[in-house]
Amino acid sequence: MNKKIEKFWKLIKKAEKILLINHIRMDPDAFGSLWAFYYILKKIWKDVKATNDFLPPENFSFLESSDIIETGIDIAEFNPDLIISFDAASIWQLWETYIKYENIFKQKDFVVIDHHMTNSWFGSINIIDDKYSSTCELAFDIIEKLDLDKYITKKIATLLTAWIHTDTNIFYNQNTSSHTLRIAAKLMDFWADFRSTMYNFFQKSSWERTKLFWFVFDKMKKSEDGKIIWAIITKKDFKKTKTWDEDTSGIINRLINIDWVEIAFLLHELWDEVKASFRSKEFSVWDFCASFWWWWHMLAAWFRSKKNIIEVEKEILDKLWKKN
């Protein structure tokens, strides 16, 4: 790991233009790790651009930092010397940007920074370690090892802390380690505003989002033994409550904490596909979701399907019954 970070530093020093990218439909961890590097690289006088096929979700707006992401960048015209990917476990999570500029990604120095055990190691340098709770935790370690922590501002510290909070469910999830807590403490020493992120991502709720939660809890289903619990959120539910997919954040964490529940999942009916989100207490949902299309962590995973929502529900339950 240290040798890879040294090589990474040499590439940064040599590069004049640097392109940053994270996975599509970015979550807080993908955005926060990219954002921290964006501003630190700017502080050492690099020409930096950040891109994604989609802009960050609106609920990131309280951080006043979403304007760094540009969609539709002409990467060929920018002609970066170095490309850095954050929190993407697969090159295909870079979506249309990668497909359109595949030849550039293959020609340039390409560094992948990630913490997912499922990462396919698609960069020319891969700084990947699944012992980290989040890419932000790993990003802070890299920044510190490169002696760039002197550039960390209160805002950068707040962003890194926010995303560590979301990936660990405020230090509740099993991916929280003593190292995670030490990093969080260091970020507090940089004056991270950890309360604002806890409030905005975990406590704050609009009337519309609260109504969506009511819809979900009213429609919950469970197995006969009560070990599996799930709910379906349809397009009509989103329309009635005037909410979006990102408003479901936090629902599944409540489901998995119900007494006796071992596996919880949500099916979100989106415009052209179904998203299935899973949590478990011991069962490997990572392995389970790998049998579909997309996967993430051992106890927290999701996938997407082009089938209709009833077919996806039946397929999931059939597989879960066989495994249990």
C-alpha cells in the first residue's frame, strides 16, 4: 500500500492536468472523497476537473460544494495527465463517461481509490483496501501519508467526516473500526462540523419524506418466522409523496433493527428499472447480490434489474428460501 501511495504521489507531482471521477448516482462517500482531493489538488496548483454523468443529489446542497461536478466534460479536449477514480468498484460504474472516452482511460495514468471488496482492480495503480469503512477514511490516510493534511480546511474535514458517518451509520455498522474512530477524532481536530452532517443525513426529514416512510412501513411484509422483512416502493408511492429514490435513505437501517429480523430489503421501482437494497446482521448479502448484477459490502448491498418489480420480488424470495 505504501509503495502504491508513493507512486501515486510521483504521478501527482508530474501531472499538470488531473481529472477526478466517481461512480454514477454518487453517494456521500463517493462525493466526499473526490471533493477533498479536488480542493487539496487545487491548493497545490494543479488544473483539476471533476466529472460524473449525473450531478450530486439535492440533499448534498447544505454542504455548498456540489458545483465542482461537471457533466459532459470533453475529456479529449481537457487531455488530463492523470485520472483518479473514487469509490467505484467497477469500471462500468463510471458509465457513459468511460464508454465515450475508453481509449483515454486506457492510455493515461489511472489511479483507483476504493474500499469495496468487490473491486475489479481496473486502474493502472489500485489503492484498494476493504478494511476501511469508507473511501473517505482511506482518502484521509492517503492525504496524511502524502503530508497534504496541512491543506485540510474545516470544510474538507466536515465533508470527510460526513461521509464516514453515512458509510458507518454514525459508527453503528460493523465496518466501524478503532481506526475509523481515530480518523474521525483527527477530523474533529480540524474543526469538522460533525453535528450538521448528522442532522442533515440522519435527523432532518421533510413532510414528504416522512409520508414516504409511512407508506413503506404500512406495506411491510415478513416471512413466517419473522427473520426476513421487506417492502416495495412503487412509482405511484414516489408520485403520491412527491419524493425521489434518495429520500428512501435510512428506511432500510430501521428495518434491519427490528427484533428478530436477520435480512431486510427494499425494492424501489424507478423509471426504467428496479433497485433492490439489502441489509443483514450476519447473512452475506454481498454474495447474494452477486448472483444478480451489482454488489457492494458483505452486510450491505444492492443491485438493479430491468425486470418488473413483482418478478424481482419473487426471484429474491425464491433464492432466499433456498439459502435458508
